[in-house]
Amino acid sequence: MVKKQKVAEEKSNVITINNKDYDTETLTEKAKFCISAIASAQTKKQQLQVEVSNNEILLSHYTKELKKELVDL
């Protein structure tokens, strides 16, 4: 899990990875890129989970509506 936090007295960004704090100013460019990619992937995953949930609601609704329509045939 990746968490960002500001440390007021140091005025630097600290990121916690696996319960260990790292000063973001000391990270390599590759490490910073990986952190950014992870954050982006986490956001995308949450968006997709919402889409799947909404899709399940739509499927349920239209299945019920179709069943109602087919009763009279």
C-alpha cells in the first residue's frame, strides 16, 4: 500500500511503502514513476469496479423488465 503524507516540520513529502517512510526527494526517477503508475492503476481499478457495479444493476433491471414483458406472450 502506498500513502503520501506531508511532514510539517520538515516541509518535505514523505511516502509510506510497506510501513516504511521515504522522503520523495531522495527517490530515483524510476521509483517516482512506479509510484505514479501504481496510483494511476489504483484509480483505474476503482473506476472499473464502479462500472461493473453499474452494469450489474442494469443487467438485473432489464432482465426483470424482459421477464415482465414475456409473461403476457
